[in-house]
Amino acid sequence: MTALDQAELAPVHTVPPRTVAERIRVLVVYTLLVGVALLFFVPFFWSVSTSLKSLPESVAGFDLIPDDPSLRAYREVLTQFNFARFAANSAFLAVTLTVTNVLLASIGGYAFARLRFPGREALFMLVLATLMIPDQLRLVPVFQMLANWGLIGTYQGYILVKLVLAESLFLMRQYFLTIPRDFEEAAKLDGAGYFKTYWRVMLPLASPAIAAVTILTFQGIWNELFWPLIILQDESKYTLTIGISQFVGIYNTQWPELMAASVIAILPVAIIFLVFQRYFVSGIVAAGVKG
């Protein structure tokens, strides 16, 4: 008997069919997931719909389908509103702070994960404790320090506040703990020091965590309103979030323009998330499984 005949006579392992209970359970789970997805999608669809309406129609009632859709609000936002300047300010700050967070958080995370020095755990706990302090509680001392240094109304003042975030440091440290020490030992055998090991070995292996920090930092800086409103008091330095808030007046709100500007502002964050989505998920999962 040839090998081909033996292969044909070999038993074929098939996946057993699902029972009725399993099919019902899968159907219920998928129904719930679709429902939750639609629940989160409705506000975004409402924003897009409102941006295509006129002002009277936008305040007439909750109607997801505009009667006479128009791109007038988008044209006004891009032509009459100082959108390009505000978007450039937001992009500059978001990119700059994303780079500083990735670099400094990776260096600090590597030190907390691999180096042994006195007070390491206490210092790391102190860093994490800052996450429990709201920005409003730190407003007065931070503002006084920046005012004494002449940094109010400057990009430098805002960059100094957000230079490296505690959550970025935490994510990088947790991910470095998941990397086997064999890679470091091999680098040490080749004569690499701490920094060369971090730069040539550990940092390339931490690409999922870097992607997670990149997305979270860029999104946080791009969407932040509190600190830019407090520090950037010069209109030429306003970010996009401050500019969008100008559509909200004391007695009226320009809903179509407000929604059009918001929809446009979402696009950079959505693009970055779609590009780094695969690495983002793996980085978050890996950082959460190591204590």
C-alpha cells in the first residue's frame, strides 16, 4: 500500500457541529456586541448629520437624516474660522509630546523594570500616585510655578507640564517586564552597556508598547482642553479644542459649524489608531498581564 493510499484511508478529524445551545449563545453575544457598537456609533452619526444641516434644522429636533444636506458648515469652518492655525498648533504639540513621552517613558520604564537602585519600588509607587491627583487640584501650584518662570502663554509651559505622563511610564515599565532576560544577557555577553542594551535590544522589542503610548499620548494631547486653556493665553497659540469651543456662545451655539469642526478634528486620531491598532491591542494586553 502506497503512502497516498494510507493518507486516503487515514481518519479525518472534523470539528463537531455546534449544539443548539451553543448557537443560541453565540447569537446572543453577537447581538449584544452589535447593539453596543451601534450605541457608541449613534453620537458620531448624529454629529455628522448635524454638520450637514442648517442652524434652524439642527435645533428643531433629534433627526438623524437631514432634510437638505449641505457642506456649508465645513466650508465656513475651513475658510472663515482660523482652523488651519489651530490645527497646526495642536499637531505641533501632539507630535512633540508624543515623541518626548515615548522617549522618556521608555527610558524610565526600562530603568524601573530592569535596573536595581535604592528606593526603586517606592519611587515607582510615587509616580503612580500622581495618577490619583486630578489636574484641577494641581492647577494653582503649577500655574504659580509657570508664572514665576515666565512660561504662561508659551508652548514651553504646556510642554513642560506634559513632558512625560505617568500612564506612559507605567505602560512601558509593565511591557519591559514581559521581555525575557535572555536578550539582555546576550547583549551583555557582546559587551553592551545599559543604554546600548536599551536602545539596540529592548526598545525594538517594545514596539507594541510604543504604539500604545503613541496612540494614547497623541489622542490625549490632541483632545485636551483644560491645560491649553489655562496656559496658552495667546490666541495665536490656541489649540483646536480651544478654537472649537468658540462656536459655543453665551446665548446661542453654532451647532452645524461645531459638529463640522469636531468631525474634522476626529480624523487624525482615527487614522493613527487604524495604523497602529494591531500593535496597540497587543501592547495593552501584554502590559496588563505582568505585575
